[in-house]
Amino acid sequence: MNIAIVFEGSLHVGGGFQQQLTSIAEIQKLKRHNFVAFTFASENTRELEKLGLNVVTVKSGRFDRIKNFIFRNQIFFPFQYRFKLKNKFEKLLDDNDIDLVYFLSPSELSLNLISHSYIITVWDLCHRDHFEFPEVGHYRVFEWREMLYSKSLLKAVAVLVDSDLGKDNVVRRYGVDEERVYVAPFLPSSNVLLPLVVDIKQKYGIDGEYIYYPAQFWSHKNHVYILDALKILNDNNVQIYAIFSGSDKGNLKFVLDYAESLGIKHLVKYIGFAPNDEIYSLYKFALSLVMPTYFGPTNIPPLEAFQVGCPVIYSDLKGLREQVGDAALLCDLKNPQSLANHINLLSRSNEERQKLISKGAEKLNSISKTLLCEKLTDIIDGFAVKLKCFKQ
């Protein structure tokens, strides 16, 4: 079959971009099918071509987005059926004789398809879990996500999720048939697999131990919790630095101002979007990855830390704790003293650090046995049987 891989976003989306690249690497193991990547940014085109994919770059402007919005209005459904009207994206699918569309991320483009079946990916449903945060609760983001998931998931040939909890949420909240929801856990990003060594402490002027947190500056990433813990440690004459990497999504100034108000701004090293050739070393030489996020049920940085050999401190929340098992120290997000205690323990005990590193490697090995390509084979083979009924 000819299968479209829809790659959205851009390099600076961070984890979402890397997860899509990781998925593509798995997809390419399926040799029986022809894959064509569809993307919307020229920088993505270059990246995908490096991976040996045929790439179609879709040019989309404001007028196209307006037309798509109108196209999805139910008033026009009878005209679409009668005159077989299609939008630009679907016409490109026709031009490339596409049989099945695979969205690597949640995508409103799925709502525009009227003659193609599709697979769609759900990364999280955190707008339902933690709608108090402005990035998912304000300015109609909650309502937009509800509209997208309630419409797109029910018509999908298959829905790919990251965990058993993710599957349960999709089935329970949106009424999707259980047999159409497939669990394919996240895998570490490819950029941690190359052991490029950089002297991180020298580059960023760190004269002691540091913890590392790669996360975009959304409020749900909970950077302030780390600052509260560093303040506790600093007041007890334990000086630990924090390296934060990631782009600003509106909360960076708040975080840096908060660090200054606590008198520990000198301990915070914000490095922007981490260069690919530094990512391995940022993990490798850190005292620990510290990820006190509210969002899950799973995340990629703990897997990257497991891959490199970096201890993990993670949120003690449902889903997140199941992702790491006993391979991480879990912190109570209501009590920064909990994090301060964990950091202090790792700074004093190399034995504890090595134990976590060993358990992390074991955990990653068990996760890696659940391969995306195997799930896709089941989905595609099942779809092919039905496709044969109406297309040669």
C-alpha cells in the first residue's frame, strides 16, 4: 500500500518533533509498503529527506485555513457528497495514490478527510486531567481539544496511545472501540544515541553538581517546584545548580523572576533550545534528570535519561509512576522538601545513583520490546483486507 506519513510541527516543538522522528525510524522497518511523508515546513522536508523518505511539502496559507474551516461546517456536507469536493491536502493524497494516512501527532487535518481512512496519534489528554493550567484551559484551548478528539478519534481506523492509562482514557472519555486503540510506548529520541562528549560544566560556568530539566516553558512543567527545592538546599548550605533547556511558551520570565525573588538566580542556567550535540552530555554529567511535570501519562526525558545512564527524579502521579516503576525517585508535587531530599540523597550517595542507573536500563529494555512497527503491522494488515473490497 501507499501510506502517507503526516509530519506536523517544526524542529523547535521539542519532544513532539523528536517523537515523530523516532516513529518514522520504526515505520521504515515495514518494507512491504511505500511511505510518503507529507509536511508543511521546508526545514522538515530537509530532515525527512535525510532519512531517505519521499517527501511532499504542502504549502498552506491563511486562505487555505479559512477554506478548511468552512469545509468542516456541516452545512456544506451535502455539497461535498454530491460534487465530491476535496481540499488541497486531500487532492495531494489523491495525486500520490495514497491508501491510508498516518498522523504522527494529533491533527485537525484528520477532520478534513472525506475519502481517506487514517490512523491518528494521541500524546496526552491532559486538558481533561489538569485544565487549571492556562495552556490547556484558557482562550478556548480546552474546547478546541475536545472538538478535535471527539470528532477525529471516532472515525480513525486506529488510535495510537503511549500507555495503558492513555488507552483507558481514550476509550472511557470518547467512546472509542477498545479494539481500535493500540498501545505503543514512547521511545528515547535518536539524538541521545550518539555519545558526543561536551564539557557542560565548563561551558555553562558550573562549579559543582547540577540537575537537568529539558522542558518547554509551559506552566504545567512546574519549574518553580525545582526552584523551591533548590532554595531549601541552598539554605542548608547545599549548592546545586539547575540547567533548564527548552523554548519559551510564555512562562520563562515568570520562572526567572521567581528564582531571583528566592535569591537563587545564580544557580539557574537557562540555555535555550539545547543543541543536538550537547544533549547526550547534558544528561550524562547531570546529578539527575528532574522532571516534576503535571502532564503525562508518560514523557520522553526519563527514557532519554535511562538511555544515557542518568538517574531520574519524577512526579509521583498516576501514569507517570507506572512509566518508570522503581527506576526513579518519585517526588510529592505538594511538598518541595520531597525533591530537596531526593537531590540531597543523590549528591551524597554514588551507590544510590548507580542503582537507579541500573534499574533505568532494565526498565528501558522492557519498554523497547513493545515496538511501534509491530502495532502498525497489525493495523495495516487489518485495513488491507477491507481495502481489497473496493480498491485494487
